[in-house]
Amino acid sequence: MKKLKLYKALKIVNQKGMPEIWKPCARPDLLYFPDHEIVRIYNWEIQSLYQYYKIADNVSVLNDYYYIMKYSLLKTLAGKHNCSVQKIMQKYYHDGRFRINFLTRY
């Protein structure tokens, strides 16, 4: 939870008498980067935490972290392109995988 708060990818909603709700949120500080750079940043953040916990027995608790980061990424891209998360998923998911095409220069 500390990492998610640090990255500003998580919003915790507290309602009186109800358990707290974790919600992924867009990261406005990344909106001005190219799409492939936003994905690279998220990938690096996810992989670094997985590397840190790779020898732990309870690595399954990272599923919540991955879920929040995945939807934070989608919401960030949706905010950048001023559209819905559903449209971002339609644009970038192919054969069940998230893919962004970009050109490199040699």
C-alpha cells in the first residue's frame, strides 16, 4: 500500500461505518509522456516490486498491487486521450495482451 500511495496510483475511500475501499486512480504527472513511456514507467514499478518479493512465500498478495497498477495505467491513458478505460482497452488489447506499437529510429 505504501508504494501505491507513493506512486499516487491509489485512492482510499472511507465511508462512515463501511470498510475502506481501494480505488485505482489516474496519475496526472504522467499525462504528458508518450504512451509507450507511460507503460514503461508502470512496467518498471511493477517489476521492481515483484523482484523485491520474488523469494517470498506469500507473493500472491501482490495480485492486489498488480490490479491497482493495471487499472491506474488504463485510467492514466484514458485521461491522456480524454476517453474511457473501455476505449483504451479496445485500442491496446490484442489477443488478450496489452500492446503498444511505436517506432524506433536507428
